[in-house]
Amino acid sequence: MVKPIIFTEIGLDFDNNKYGLGVSTEIEYSDYEERKKGFVKINVKEVYLRVWLLKSVFILSKKEGIKFDKKRRNNLKVVIGLSDK
């Protein structure tokens, strides 16, 4: 079995937190994703900042540098992320 990739995000996220502020964890398996509230213990290998305003996403990470992306749906998110990837 392939080890899943775990992402934990802390901050302003109206997509996954009813009142905006909170912590959510996404576990990505090879064929599906699972989302949980709160922390899951991980060996942190990556820290990133994600800013999602409407359909534009800006990501600043130590490993991958600066990235810009476009999404199909609108969202508002400003989070610090931790990953074991």
C-alpha cells in the first residue's frame, strides 16, 4: 500500500471551517481524499503559505518557491500549511 500524503492547514478557510478560522487536515490516498477537523500527527517536511482569493491561488513554499494557480470555483483562504510530502 502506498503511504498517503497528509496536509494540515491552519488559518482562515471558509471552505472547511464554518466560522472561517480553524484547523483542517487532508489525507490524500492514490484514489481518494479524506478531510478531518483538527491535527493529525505528521513528520513535517514542508511548510507553505496559501492565499486563495476568488479563483486565484498564490502559494509560497520553501521547496517549490512561488506558484500561482487558477481554480474553477471561488473561495477565500489564507492558511499556513504543513505537509509530510
